[in-house]
Amino acid sequence: MPRPTRIGRSPRAAVEESLARLGRNIRTARLRRKLPQGALAERMGVSRFVVADLERGKPTTGVAAYLGALWVLGLLGDMRAVADPDRDDEGKALERARGPRRAGLRRVLSDDF
């Protein structure tokens, strides 16, 4: 059963909004460095069209392109917090609710063929 979304937003809309924001942030960082799209693309090893797509937040642009741009711009370190298990309060609560993990019983394998 799908989990209810917050304030009526669909998951797709939330993802697209996040990609658009990330693209705008990358564009702002590039412009602050006075770096043309072509120069960023060259340093990333992609075409200028890929940079244009990620700056628009195009959903079909690969995550490697977004991360590559962040790396070139010196902003990749901020990604360490994304999906960090230590910050996953909901996941930790579910894990605690399941109780302690138990190791399975070891069966002795017979080599008697």
C-alpha cells in the first residue's frame, strides 16, 4: 500500500521539485565561479547539453551527472548526509520495533555422501 504523501503532493512532483532546485543550485554555483557551461561539461567529461539538462532539473539526466557537477564545483562533500543511515529516524524506529536480531542456528553439514 502506498504511503500517504505530505500535503497532497505526489511523490513524482516532490522529486521533480527537488531536481529543479538542485539544478538551480548547481547553475548558481557555476555562475558564481564564472564558469561557462562548456567548461563545466569538459571538466565533468560530458557534453554541454548534459549540463544544460541538469541545470533545468531534467529527470532523465543521470545521477552521475549531478554528482559529477557537484564534484567539479567542490560541493560533493555535502552529499555524504544524503540517505545517511544514522539520520534515518523512521528506519531506526522500525528496526527497534522489530526487536533484537537473532542469529540462525548453525546446521552441521554432513560430508557423508
